[in-house]
Amino acid sequence: MLRDRSAPVDLFALVPALGLRFEPELAELDRLLEDDQIFQRVKADLSRRRPHTTETGRPSTPVEVVLRLLVVQHLYAWSYAQTEHFVGDSLVLRQFCRLGLDPVPHHTTLMRWSNLLQPQTMHRLLDRVTELARSLKVTRGRKLRVDSTVVATAIHYPTDSTLLFDGVRVLSRLIQRASLVLTGRRRGVGAQRTRAAKQLVRRIEATAAAHATAGDRAERPTLYRQLLGLAQTSLDQAERVRHTLAARAEATVQPLHSALGHMAELVQQVIAQTERRVLQGETVPASAKLVSLFEPHTAIVRRGKAHLPAEFGRKIMFDEVEGGLVTRYSVLAGNPPDAPELPHSLAHHQTCFGQVPTVLTADRAFFTFDNERLAHDLHIRSVALPRQGPLTPKQKEVRHAVAFRRAYRWRAGIEGRISVLKRRFGLARCRYHGEQGMERWVGWGLLAHNLRQISRSVASETAR
């Protein structure tokens, strides 16, 4: 049965000799998380765990505890296991998370609850936090700056050979599990094939080394054909096992059947793109490439950066207002241009603040004549969207105007904001799995960041 809250316990009162209390920022954050709308939105998702979660079953971890533990996790960039350990070891964090004298939920329990939160909920929570910031006068939405970045997925550097090896390894593992279910005996199915694939990968990597000879490089297509043959053999065996599983009706068989079908489809795509690129000499478009069997939603993003010619993850769009709050994010598919996102940013800003910003700025990737016309039609007072290419004398005059330069200097702050989000709030690399996991990871990181900004601003105003 889903519980809302635990019985209140004041741990600070139990040990008065220690003189424990919340720091000013943590005290303000504690008050922010008492908001009922945030609580109800989280509860609505957690109540979907089972059909009768809110009515029957043993008492669950309280919703309030789950919410606060997840905020603490992303506030301090901890893992689930670290959150369990450090919260259990701190009376201050125990009091903040409303745990009282109860044991801290196991990190796997916290993980299961976290996975229930939907991407739409994360966006609504961010909107609610923005509304709280407005009510506390942390921001008025007068300025808006927009930029994009890439959040990497947790994958190894993708090559054709390593992807084929991953396919052989994972299919062999799934076939072994299916063999145990079908025969009741554990068999080392595909073990020799996996070892042979690993040796071939090492030999292929050696042909790409700087010290490789011309003969080594000439051997590369032959090695790839052998590795492709092993992958195709594993794929054929997986299909036969999958057909056998389809004839069984046991509940334990269905997850294996689905997993084999999903992985077989991905391995087939890896085989096809390897044959096109290595054996046929074709150039496979980045949008058509699969770069991970475990995070298939990963995109190849090229942003023209010399130190990062290609990034593997998802492109994220951010909207930031004065006060250092990120009011909107969008996880984009592939590597689309930035400019089409600007109208969405302006529409969302109007929804949140009831007005257009007086200052709008972004880098030159967001400039189009349509975006410039839209900003003019909305009567935005100061617009700093640098044009691409050569400028006319009149355009140069606009570029050198005081208002333009002031707005564009303010734009540079979003680069620092993105740096803080990556270094301090985990947005350098997503640790959750899947596309929805990416949405949750980015959403929690931004929520923790915004809550910290609001609590810090209110605490500093109170201290004056």
C-alpha cells in the first residue's frame, strides 16, 4: 500500500546536545519540497506501480521519502548506493528526507520507484518549480537565452568490430538462459564463439594501429568476414531458439522471447551496416547508424568542435531566464538544427510567465529570417541573434549597437550554466538507461539545480 508520509520525528530534538540544524539553503529547500503540487504529481506516477498500489499490500516507502531521496541524489551527484549510504549516515539528511528512525530504503528499491516517473511528469515538475520561483521573486522572466548541448550515453566508443562482438556475446548469453529454461540444465552455449569473436576484434584493432604494416591492413576485410560469419551464426541460432520459445506458454519464457527478438533485430542492423561500410565501401549516414546495442537511441552528434569531432548521446535544448533558472529542456532526436526550437522556447516562456521576454538572445545557430520575424512580431524589445555570413553596413550598425552587445554578452552566461550542469549535476553523461531514462536523468538534474538556485537566492535575501 502506497504511503504518503511517515510519522513525523524530530531527530534534532532527540539529540539536543549536538545542536544540529539545517543550513539556510537546505532549510529553504526543505520548505520548497513541502509544495503539495510537486508531491501529488510524484504520487500519481508512483501509484501506477501495481493496479491496487494505493489500496492493498504491505506499507511502501513513503512518497515524500522517495521524492526527497531522489532530489538529494541529484543534488550531490550520488549513485543510488551512495545515496543509501550517505543519507543513512547523516542525521541532517535523515531529517531532511523525513526518514526519522526508519531504515533507509535499499538502493534497488529507490531505483524501482524512480523508474516509474514519466518524462511528462519531469516537465511538469520543472514548470511547477519555475512557478514557485516566480512567486518568490527569484525570477520575472524578463530575459531569455537559449542554447543546446550533448548529454552522452553510458556506452563504449563504437566501432563495427566491437558492436559485432557485443552482439555475439549478448545473444550467446540469452541463448544460455533460454537453454536453462527449456531443458533445466545450464549449458555453455556459444562460449567458444564468444572467445573467437573477442580474438578477432583484437586482431582487427591491431590492423588500425599506427605501427600496423600494409599486410596487416590488407588482412582487415578477411578478419571482418570471419567476425560477420560468427555474428550471423549467433543470429541464426537465436532465431531458432526464439521459435522454440514461441511454442511455450510459461510466464518465464515470454521475457526471454521478447529480449531475443529485440536483440536479434539490433544485431541484424549492425551486420548490415558493417557489410555496407567495410565490405562494400559505402558511406553510411550517421542518422542510419546504430552505435550501441544497449542504448540504441544514442545519436551521433557533430557540432564542429575540434576537441570533440563526434559525440555519442542525445542533443538537449535548454532555456534559461535571469536568476539562473533553466525553465525548459527538450531531448532531441538525432542531430537536428537548433533554429527550429526557438519558437517552442518562446511559446513555453509565454505560457510560464504570461508575457514575452524583453531580451532574447542565442548564438548564430538559432538565426533564421523566420525567427527574426517572429521576435519582431512578438514585440521583443532587445533581440540578439547574430546573422551568419557577411553583413551589410546596416546590419553591422545593428550588431555594434549598445543594446545588442549587452544582450549578447549576457548570452555567454548560458555556456557557464551548461558547464555547471555537466560538472555538478551529472549532465555530462546519463547514468539511466533508455530514452525515458535520458528524460528522467536530465529532468532530475535540472530540478536539483533549480531548487538549489531558488533556495540559495531566498536564503541570501533572508540573511540581508
